[in-house]
Amino acid sequence: MSDKAIFRLVWAVSVFVFVVVALLQSGLIAWKVIPDWVFYLPKVNAMINGTCTILLIISFFYIRKGNIGMHKKLNIITFILSSLFLVLYIIYHSTGNEAKFGGQGIIRPIYFFILITHIVLSAIVLPLVLFSFYRGMKMQVAKHRKLVRWSFPIWLYVTITGVVVYLMMAPYYN
């Protein structure tokens, strides 16, 4: 595939995911009967995010030491786990089962700040990660580095805040 075709594909996937998530958040799509295993998905997703955080940090140290092979392997694993996260996230939110944050006082605005920045940056990071991943797999090092200056810290923030949001929401899940 040409670079142009890849860019179109990345943008199409990014827009598709954004639209699907927006539709799910609107409540227009919901299951009639929710299987019990779906209620474990927030915890599973938090574990995936935590694992991705660790893998991203380890990958960063490997590339700093010049170990491109290990850096690449770790990023492929992280990419696969993040893709699994996205599928499970969509499954969970397709049920219409939404928990509400019940915290009061100073923790409430802190939670919503973390949540809002997490959501906004999640939408921004998807195409950045896809482009970074593509450039890295093609060994287009200069272009990969330019993208990773942005995608790495944003992806890391999103994986960390995903765990934080889960921990703050955990008492309110059914």
C-alpha cells in the first residue's frame, strides 16, 4: 500500500472509532440482555491500560539504549493490547450500562478534569499512534521520531489516566 492509502485508512479508522464511541455514549445503541462477563470489562480494560503504561515506559528505555528490536517487539505488543482495549471498550459501552461518578467535594472537579482530558487526548492519540506505528514498522526513523515526540507522551498519559479513571470510578460500577 502507498503512504497515501495508509493515511486514508488511518483517518478512516480514526473517524469510524470516534463516531462509534460517540454513538455509544449517546445511548442510541444498547443491548437488550447484558451477559455477566461484560461487567468485568472496566477492570480488564484498566489492567490492559496499566500493562500498556509499563510496556511503553520499558520500550522508551530500550530505544534510548539503541535496542531497536526489543523496542519494536514491545510496541507491537502494546499496539495489540491497545487494540484489544478498544474492542473491549466498545463492547462495554455498547451495553448502555453506564456508571455515574458519585464523588463529592474537591475530588469531583479533579475527576472530571482527568476524565475530560483523557477522552479528548484518546481521540487525538489514535491517529498519532497509527501513523507512528506505520512509520516505525517501515523504518522511516526521522518521520517516526517526529510523530513519537507527540504520540508517546499523549499515549502514556491516556494509558495512565485510564487506570486513574477506573480507580476513581470503581466504587460506582454495578
